[in-house]
Amino acid sequence: MIVFGAIDFAAAVARVGSFLGYYVTVCDARPTFATKRRFPDADEVVVAWPHKYLAKARTDTRTVVCVLTHDPKFDVPLLEIALRMPLAYVGAMGARRTHDDRVAQLRERGLTEEELARLHSPIGLDIGARTPEETAVSIAAELIGARWGGSGSQLRATSGPIHH
């Protein structure tokens, strides 16, 4: 799991990512914020421009990318690279308007509808999350659902086998 953006939400996502068994890297271009002290649950904290780091990072089809930077100068170049890589999951935090703006910029950069369809944005499931920790649970639930093909629905509202 690579978490981009050294914010409070990233600390919670790193914690839940570690709990789920991921090797967690937090990356941010700002050395003041990207510190091991702020992200004790991360296996690695990297100070680098996000898109430059991802372009050189060792990834595979199990790699999860969570973009929490909230800044188009980081988000757009990073997502342009991420959505063209064979990753398990690419999610980005932000309001629906932010999402729409990002998608428009990514289209301008030549991303296809198929590539854009891989973007989980706004990131997470609608569980009413408010705090960084609740948001991290929302993201974790979406990751698990994406991995195993879950619907994100309440089990009591579904029928048939629980495990696909």
C-alpha cells in the first residue's frame, strides 16, 4: 500500500493498511510532514514528489494506491501514472467537485474511459465516516470489497452465499 499525502487521514489509512497486512509506504513532497514520527505505523516514509516516486516504485498487481493529497499539482500527475499501471486499486480522496475537476484534467492528458473507470473516487464506501479513523475504515472496506468482489451492501440486505 502506498499512501500519498502526509495528512492526518494518511496516518489512519497507514494504521489500517498495516492491520490488513500491507507493507505501507507514506509519500509526500514536504519533509516537514513526511516523518516517521508522524507515521509510526508506516513501514516506510518517503520524501519525494508523488508522481516521481510512483514511476520508480516497485509495484505489482497487488499494490494499492491511496491518493490523499487534495492538491491537483500532486494528484493529476500521480493519477496519470497510477491509472496506467497494473495496480490492484487506485483511490483518491476529495469532494465530488474535486473528482470531476481531476477527471477532466486526466481526460485532457489523454487517459481513456477504461483507465478512468479504474479510479475509486471519492475514495471509500459511504458509511457516514467523519473522522480520519472512520474514513480509514471506509477505505479499508472498499479495498476489501474490490479485492474479493464484494458489493459493499449490508449483508442483511443480500441473499445467497456470503463468500463469492
